[in-house]
Amino acid sequence: MSYRISDWKIIWVLGVGYSGFRLIREALRGHRGWGPAWRSPEPKARYDALIVGGGGHGLATAYYLAKNHGLTNIAVLEKGWIGGGNTGRNTTVIRSNYYYPESAALYDFSLKLYENLAQELNYNVMISQRGMITLAHSRHDLEGAHRWVGAMNANGVETRMLSVAEIKRRIPALDVSPTARYPVWGGFMQKRAGTGRHDAIAWGYARAADRLGVDIIQNCEVTGIDRGPDGAVTGVQTTRGAIATSKIGLAVSGRSTALAEMAGFRLPITTYALQAFVTEPLKPCLDVVVLSLSTGTYLSQSDKGGLVIGGGFDLYPSYAQRGNLPAARRVLAAVADQYPGFGRVRLLRQWAGAVDVVHDSSPILGTSPVEGLYLNCGWGTGGFKAIPVGGTTLAHHMATGRPHAVAAPFSLERFSTGALIDEAAASGIPH
Amino acid sequence: MSGRRLDQGGQVDRSQPLSFTFEGRAYTGFVGDTLASALLANGVSVVGRSFKLHRPRGLFAAGSDEPNALVQLETGARTEPNLKATEIELYEGLSARAVNCWPSARFDLGAVNGLADRFFPAGFYYKTFMWPDWHLYEWAIRRAAGLGKAPKDADPDRYDMRFAHCDVLVVGGGPAGLAAARAAASGGARVMLVEQDAALGGRLNWDAAAIDGTDGLAWTDKVLEELDAAEEAQVLTRTTAIGYFDHNLIGLVERVSDHVEQADSDKPRQRFWQVRAGQVILATGVEERPIVFPGNDRPGVMMASAVRRYLNQYGVAAGQSAVIFANNDEAYLTADTLHAAGVEVAAIVDTRVSVSPDVLAAMSTRAVPIYSEVQITATRGRKALSSVLVSGAQVDEWIDCDLLAVSGGFNPRLQLFRQSGGKPDYDEAKAMFVPDLSVQAETSVGGAAGELGLGEALTVAHEAGVAAVAESGYRAADLVAPVADSRAPQLTPFWRVDEGKGKAFVDFQNDVTVEDIALSARENFVSVEHLKRYTTLGMAPDQGKTSGVTGLAILGELTGRSVAETGATADRFPFVPTALGTLAGQARGELFRPIKRMAAHEVHEELGAVFEEYGGWARPAYYPEPGESGWDAEQREALCVRQAAGLFDGSPLGKIEVVGPDAGTFLDRIYANRLSNLKPGRLRYGLMLNELGVVIDDGVAACLGENHFMVGTTGAGADTIAAWLEEWHQTEWPELDIVIAPMTQQWGVLTLSGPRARDILDAVGVEADISAEAFPHMRFIETNVAGVPARIFRVSFTGELSYEVNVPARRMPDMWRAFMTAGQPFGLSSVGLDAWMVLRTEKGYLHVGADTDGATVPDDIGWARVMKKQSDFIGRRSLTQPENLRTDRYQLVGLETVGSNAMLPVGAHLFMGGADGGSEGYVTSSGFSPTLQHGVALAMVKGGRARMGQVFEVRMDKALHRARIVDPCFYDPSGDRLND
Amino acid sequence: MLRITCPYCGPRDELEFRCGGEAHIVRPGPPETVSDEDWGAYLFQRQNPVGAHHERWVHEGGCRQWFHLVRDTRTHEVIAVYKMDEPKPEVPE
């Protein structure tokens, strides 16, 4: 990595940006000098473009529209508070260990942006590339892991097989004995994978977009999408009045179907509850992200010390944003079984998000059947890691009218051509 | 603070001392103590350190709301991190340490953090540690963070799980809960009452009150007797309701053995209950909330109710000289209680302008100075409180004290109500959030409903109990509601002291101060969720029990909004932290997703089989002879099948009978190829697709008779395909007159394969004529084998003469032995899956799930011919979608190693012109053929069938091979041996 | 955990059931008359309503019968249960 900071940027960072220097200076003045991280403006009557959804994807889209394409007369409309949907409800894992070249290109583009995001946004989003280990629990898993590693390396995403001994060294708490219910046969590791601080990513994009002139409008729910005689969008109705525009980007995980319905079309999406869990804070006992293929359980330890646990989504459609007990017990029992010392560790909190699941578990990016309305949806359980690329590609499409190269394979058309990009099909790895 | 045990009073048994250690020092307590009360009785003032600044902290509360006294209980495999000392019942020999401090809570090197506290405001880490990279700083932050330590060894304890159903579940065994349960149980309904503490009575254990003219605890005992006498009533103490789930399912944790030194071996440590209740009555009481003021975290500052509880329940005075700081009438109850126990009350500091005369009247006999309209603006004392500064219009006075009892009002415990989906509302008059809209079948009573007057609470709770059972069709007995004094403490909201110097903590556990909230507001983090996430307010193990409402009220004040406008954050399962092992219950080890065993499992064990899990079954991988490796055994077994014969247990293969006039029509729709024209006694290989055209299973279907078929599936597909057939029949084609009967586990399958198979079957004894002429390949007969009724399918997965002999599953052990005995002269060997896979790979036979994946359509495996079929079948339309017509799709081919006889690794990718050119395909199956003495492999290759003869690089890790694309069948391509 | 009333067995815990997704989807055919778009819509497009959802479930751990439910996707309240051959009930939006 190399950093090129021009003189004006040093002055900006030390003076009004965020830095250790400024923190000390403000501390000596009682922290009275910190201004709002973003403004709370009144909505204007018209914008050049609107982004519906103030989560990570929506805020990132606004930021990249302003920064990469110079579009600053734009607004993000958020029904509640920014980052309050799935951006603030996930297990914070970032990775690009995908099988298909299309997925690898998309998610690795995202990971690369994440790697420099703190510098770019001048906000510590706490990208921690501590690595992710995927465990194989049977011969079939292990053969699959070899196939995956070969494919990923061929895709330019570096991963490496690990022996059982290496896994035991990296994850001392894991039961790797042959008598375990899910014995460990091996696994693979992506070193560049890790975690990020989910709230900070929303806030960092919001602050950076705000600085570029983007209006972030919270507590503003879109209740209708207006279309002109030619069918193209002309604006939106909101709980804070009508707003005119000719371009709308939808980044509303958990609400995509409802917004599409307002615009008069349907999507290949079903919405489910996805649960996540955190234990009480513990002294460091796990320094990688671990995914067990057979139980579909994710585990990592946050900087605060809690074990952050994720699993598959609940098995019936739901917008309730709360998980059910059988799914919770399945996931937590897997952790207690695979990490025998963690049985006495206590669950602190469970929460859930509403995730938009598509049959092939890949996103839908690009144009919609309605002129002027662009899609960023269907990320299923894996949207967090894709925030930078989701924002970049939606901004690119809205600004230029053409799909970004890495987003092109993920168009809505694939559901009638059959060109699905189904990572699960290639392995059964949940995501 | 210098706590001490009183000579009398409380419920501890002074005749039964218990010794324990804290931070390595020995102390004594009594039966009936909690670790917290025993520490307080021993004068221990510093019980822990705060999370961020490592400030010394003393006990603040007496229940699950305790924010400071977090301990690591015991050591070794039974160690448990982050327990609240207030929740640990003392037992002989208990040992505990404070968490997150070194070397001890009294003297902690981490306290240097406190010196630089001004550099650690809320969210400071978002503004720095960016250059060059967060990861550079992270390790240090991680080491500083975290509280207790996770156990390193396997949890030796056992956990239990139970389901229960009841008409009424009452949560909380305080006076309101008891009144509700008593009324509900009186009519014979099934009632469960759960109480998180060891004793029923709730607040009656520390605040004396008369009910029905008698002492509150005597009344409690009487109600307990009544509940014990009611046949359908059940009382669970030491049981916490932790979750309120859909459709009135409540999760309970019963602490069965935590409070005893040595658990009975037949008892679990904890038991998780899932209770489905007709009606739920929430009698969870209130949580007292503090007033926030500068210097409020000094050891010796305590919740007023906790002071009374330590005194009256445990016989422990929390100090020698007390000041009371409150905005409500209970200040005077606290003063009375302390005074009665001989603790000096130096002052009552009341933030209110006036107090009702009858409250003061009760105080008139006490010589306690009362200050009105004043605040505490500072405190002194190094590791224990020594004095407080009382400030007001007329007063500015330091008062010496070692105990400050604080009360800022009361918050109904709404956690379960909100988990149920209920919506609370802010009651301005009572200055508290109270339950408003119910979503599920529940009612809140007593303190949980915001009712602080005991008499009124009892009346309402009694009526709620009567009404709840009426919903289940029961009539409560004609009981009179319990009677008690109805006065409720008066209160004037007061959240924080806005003057004075020193840090004013809102969330003790996470060191969140008023300044942090102000900073959060200044930076526009004004939604409560933003406040919570930016400052970490309420995110600690106490889940904001003492800080949540206060924090948002302060945010409201700072942003010019009312408490109601500011709103509240969500409450999440679990109400109190719960061990993962408890939630798992018995589902650990063998009982965590149990593995199925085949009927002849024990025979395979006797034969020395090494088992592996395949598709949920424990199956023999190979049968090593002494000195043999797995590889040796596999090669020997595979060779034996080619040269003599092998016996393979094929029992997990799916066997689903489809019977009825429309069976043929149904199967034509299910299979991609035609089945309806199959004649009785004949077999046909078939391919099943899903609606996307993807191959999901294959197998041999048999026509057992007129309108009677048997669908054979892979082992992994046995259950899913049976469910799949049912789904299509019931939901799409209910008009078809068929019955689907999964028979997989009714029949065991002895698969006898090899050139001597017929000789061996004859030797075992078979009634039917099994000559090649009478019983050719792909036929079925029903006969007796060794006197046992059997169905024999002549079908082969090895390329050799094979019989799949189906016998009733329970006969499998005998039959396996009989076959082995009869086969011995012919050289028969048991054969495991490893050899079986080598044999089928030699033949190029497809293994669905290994050679195919979730994207494979029939043409990819050479089955384009299904499109010639006239009628529709599942997945047909998908096969003509553009993507499935591409010629560069992955196609199944054989791979022959070039330049060596090496075995190619499964999962290796194929390249042309170096690894940078992109993958052209991958190896799906591979083995070393002992017959051919070279590797045999199958692969999926882009446009593979058109690339016969091309040579690829096969790479995996550092290994590099060269291989040529060939026909998938390596052995006996003419199939002569098969038809023998 | 949901409590679902199987029309054949009565009320049981969610653990005994499996959700089969949206109900009343009409399978188009014969295949040669169906466009790629219509086939894609049949395979993938779902109503996914915020509110009353007509869906099918199977009592897998019991009688293995499929049946229909109307369930509110916001609250998980079960509004109606009906057998496969019974008409779709009218429910308020």
C-alpha cells in the first residue's frame, strides 16, 4: 500500500478532518469543536437523482455519484435512521472467496475498495483483514474446498488450503478431533478477508457524501413512485412531501418488493429473517473469521470481545426483523458443539434483519423495467461485504446509463435467460 | 463503603457459614447469601473495574441489573466468565475473580487509561487509528477489550431441554405474580409460575408489607401452599424467562445445579424450557433507575432498593453512614429502613420542592436532616465514598458518608413485553414507559404495568389471573383479591445533575458519560439507535437495565425533545445472558444432528470397518485387514470385485414405491426419461431434474408389477426425493391416483458384485433360477434367499455381474454373515465405499452430487436425448432457455493422465497455457485403478465432448499433472462383464 | 416458534413443519408454448407481500400432508388454514 497525501489534504485532515492530532486538540478544548457528522437538511423540491434507502449501499451510491461522477444535487431518502437496516444488523464479515469469476470480480472489487476506505472517507471503518477460514468436515467438503481454492486462485483471489494442524493452531478453541460430530478434514483461508465496523461504514459514507453536498434526509419514507406519460419516473411521494427527479436508485434491502410494486413491476425476491448473535465480551480467543461448511455457521470475535455468530436465514418469508427460536438454537448448538469450551460462554443478544433472497443468491444490479429506475437489491445474506461495489456500480449506471463491467452479469434478465450465478450450486456454501 | 453483617435480620442462616475466595483472598458468608451480599458483608468495596477507563467500582445493584460486579467464576473446565456477583448464590468453596483487571480489582494497572480519559470520548476510535492501517492498532485494542476469559476445555456439564404447555404462564413470583397465579390456579387450569430468584415474594423479601392483614412473606408462603395443593399448578424458582417468541412461546432457563457445590450426577446444570402458554401474565416488576450526577461511580454509591435489599434480605448494612439522594417518596422508606437497622442516615437529599406531609409524618420521629430542591454535585473518596457535596439555592455543603443510596424512579421491566411485539407508551405522569399495545396473548400486571401501589397491583393481578384462565375455558374459584395498602410513591422526574465537576456516568459498564451523550448529540447522532451505537450506551452485558431509559431521557433533554419523542431502542432475546450450552440443550456431540446407522452396522464393526459419514449415514469406507492402510484396503477390495466378488451394503439407497393406476403417468412427469412403458420385472435407469432443469438425482426404477413401481434414488436423496414426489403429487397433480410409500428403511440391500456373484448367490441359496438367461441384466425377481423373502435387482454400479439383494432390514445382520460364509470359498470380500467409488469411476458411471453440481443439466452429462421425449416433465422448459443451449457449457468427460500413471486429485482445475489462462474445468471424481494400474478420473470441462484428445495441465496447489480428455468409460467399454 | 394448526392433525409446533413458499402459483404449459420470460417469472417472481401471504406448508414430521396457510409476514400471525382442495379464503389486505 502506498499513500499519497497532497498538502491540502494534510491541512484539511489536521484542521477539520478526523485524525489523532485533531482528537488531541479537541480533547484539550472539551470536545466542543466537533460539528455534526452530517447535516439534517429539509428536502428540496427537485434533485438530479434520488437514492431510496439510507443504508450502506444507498449512502455509498450517493458518495460515488458525487465523487466519481460529479453529481451533487442528489439526496438519500431514509425511512428511519441511516444504517438502521441490514447495514447495522449483519455479522460484519467481508470477503471475496467466491467460486464463479463473475462473483469473484464483483466481491473482490468491493474488498479492494474496503481496503482503502478509511483513508478515502477519513473515517475509521475498522477494516480488519484478519483472514477467514472455511472448514471442510468430510471428504466431499474437502474435495469441494480444493475445487473452490483452485477456482478462486484462477480468478485472481488468493486463497490457500490449510491442514488440520494449521487450523488447530489458528483456531485453538475448535474441536478438530476425529470423534467430533463434524470432524475437521481441512479447510481453506482467504487472508484478505476479515471484518469491518458496520455502523462506521454507513456513517463514514454519510459524512463523506454530506461533505460533497449530498442531502441525507432521514425519517422520510417513500410512499409512491411517480411516472410520466412515457412511463419514466418523474419523482417520488414521501412522508415529507413530493420530490421531483428523473433518476431513482433503489437500495432498500428488505423493502425491494414493496418499492418495485409502487413502480408497477415484480422482482424475483422473497424476504426472510436472518438472525445474528453476539456473546458477552471475552478476552481474545479467536483471531480469524471461521465458516463451517456443514453447519453453515459463521463465527468471529469483535474488537470489543464478543463472539459474533451468524447462520442461515429462517425458513419462511418474514418482514418481522426478529428471528425464530428453532433457527437460533440450531446455530448456537453448532457453536457449542464445534467449540466445546464455548458452551459456557453466554449469549448476550440476538437480532435479525429482513433479507431479500434471490434464487441464485446473487444480487440484481442495473436497470429495471421502468425507465429511470435502477436496482441494487437481492443481496440476500451477503450485502454488507458488497457495500462499496454496490454503491460504485449503481452510481456508475445512474450517471452513465451503462452498467459497470463488474455488475453487468447481474442484470435482471438472467432470470429469463437462465444465466444464474449460483454460488450455492457450486458447493453448498451458504452466504 | 464499609459494609458489615448485622447481628440479626435477613434470611441468611448464620448457623451455616460458607467459606469462599474472591481475588484469591478467603472470606466467609452464610447460606442464603449471594456472592455480592457476602462480599459486602466482608467490607469489600471495590468489586470490579470498568470496561474502558478501568475505574474502581463497587456494588451498585442487587439483581440482574448489576453493572459493576462482573466476575470469572471458578477455574478450569467449569470456569464461567462475566457472571454478575448479585446472581451467584454462595456455596461452600466458591472461588471468583473480578474480570478485566490486572493484577486485581483493588489495584489495576489498566487504571492508567483513566488518566487519559479526555482523549477517549464516545466514538474516538472512528476518528483516529487510520494511518497507515487500523489493523496495526487493533491487536492492542483487542487485548484491552473483552471482559472475562472463555473456558479452554470442553464443558463437562450436561444440559436438559423440556417442552411444556400450559393455560397460563405467570412470569415473576413477586406479590403481583403470586396473586395472578393463585387466582388462575384456583379453577384447575394448568398454571406455571416462574421466578428468577431462589425465593418467591419478590420485593416482599426486602420491603416489609402487610397483605390480607398478615406479613407479606407469610402471605407468600400461604400462596405457595395453595399452588402446591393445586394439581395442575407448577412453580419453578431459579428460573428466568429469557425470551418471548411467536405464538406465545416463552423460553425459560432453570438453573438446576448452579447454586450447589457439587451437582448430583443425575441432574443437569441448567434446563432450557420452551413453554407454549395460552395466556402469559407478565409480573416482572420494576427496575429502579439512578440519578446521574458527577462522581456517581464511586464505590459506595448504590441503588436505594439495593441498599434495602442487602439489609433486609441478607442482613448486610452497605455502610456506616448514609446519604439518600432521590426524586421520590421511597427515599423516606430507605431512610426508615436504614435507621431501623442502626445505620446512621446523615441526610436525605430530595430534588423535589416539596414532599407530601404524610410521607414526612412517617419520618417525624427520626432526626434526619432533609434537604429539598437540592442536588448532589460532587463526591469524594479514593476507592470508597467519603463525602458528597449537596448543592442548592441555600446550601453548598459537603456531608461525610460512606454510602449514598440513589433513586431516580422506576422503570417497568418491559423486555419480555417488547420481545412479544408489544408497543410501550411513555406515561408522563408516572415518568415511565408502560405497556400499551399488546400483540400476543399477554397481560402485564403490577410493577411491570407501571402500578407501584401494592394494593392496586394485587387487585389488578388477581383479576388478570381470573381473566386469563377464562380464555382457556376455566372458571377461577370465588376468591377475594388480596388486600394491601395502595399508596404509590410520588415522584417528580429528575434525570441528571447538570452542575458540578467530575464524570457523570450513565452506563457504568461501558463508561458512557453525560458528556458522551452530549458529544453524540452535537455530532448529530440523535436517533436513539445512533446514540446507542455511537456511544455503546446499553450495549454491555447488563443490556442497559439501569442506563437505557435514563440515557435516552438525557439525549431528549440535550436535543429539546420529550422522552416520548426520543423513543426507545428495541429489546432483544435473551433477557439475561444465557450460556450457549443451555440453549443447545442435549444437542451436543452424538445428539447434535445424530448420524443414522444401518441395520448391519454391528456386523460391519465386527469386520473392522472404518466408518465415514455419507449423506447422514455412517457407512463403511473400507475394511482394513491387519497392517493395511486405508489405501491398501481400498485397492484390495476393488481388485477383489474385479477378480472374484465383493459384498457392499447399499441399504441407504432410496427405495420409494409408487402404486396406482396413474403411477406410470406420474413417473413420466417426474423423470426426464420415459418410465410408463416399462414392463413388469424390468428395470430402467432414470434421471430426475428440478424445475430449473438441473439434475438432482438418478437411480434405477423398477416395475414391480402392474401399476406398481419402485423408484430407486441415491443415498443422499432417499428422504428428499420421497418428499419431492409427495410435494408434486399433492400440490400439482392431486388428480393422479397414486400412493407414494417410502420404503428405504424397511429394506436392507446386500449388493453382491463380481464375476463369482452368481456362484455365491447360489451358494447362499436362492429359490429362483438366476442363470444369465432366466435373470439377465436390468431385471427384477421376487424370491427367497436363504429362506428370507427377497427382492433381487440385477443392476450394476461396478460394471461387473451384480445383484442387489433386498431383504427385510432386520434380517440384514444374519444375511450379511450368511453371504460372507457362503462367499468365502469364492474369495468374497466386504467392500466399502472407497473401493466402490474407484470401481464406478473406472466405468465412468455418474455420481450425482460429485460429478454434477447445482448447475448441471442433462446435456452436460450426455443426456441430450431426454428432449426427444414427447410429454412434459419437471424441468423440461428450462432446458431450452438460452443459457442451457450454449455449447461451451461444462460437460462430463474422462481424463487420462499423460506421461505417468498418477491419480489426479479431485477438485484440481484444468488449464491450457498456464494458470493465468483461466480454468477450463475441474476433476470431479478420481481413483487409482488396481486393475488398469493407472489413475482414472472424470471431469467437467468447458465444451468437453468436442475436445476429445486435447491435453490439459491439471493443477492443484503446487502439484502439476498433464491429462488428456477421453471417453469416461475406462474399463470394459463393451459391457460384456456386466451382461455375463 | 410458530404454532401451526395442521388441518389433519391439529395444532403443532413449527418444528414439525416445512414451509414450501408461495401458494397458488400456476405452472405454465405445455412447455413449447411458454416464453422464456413467462417461464422465468413462474420460476422466480414472487408476490412477497408485506402482510397476508398465501403459502403452502407440509406437516413433514407428522402426516406428510401439504396444506395452505395465510400468514402475516410482519407479525407471523396465522390468519387462515385450508386444505389443498379448498378455495382460497378472502382475507383483508
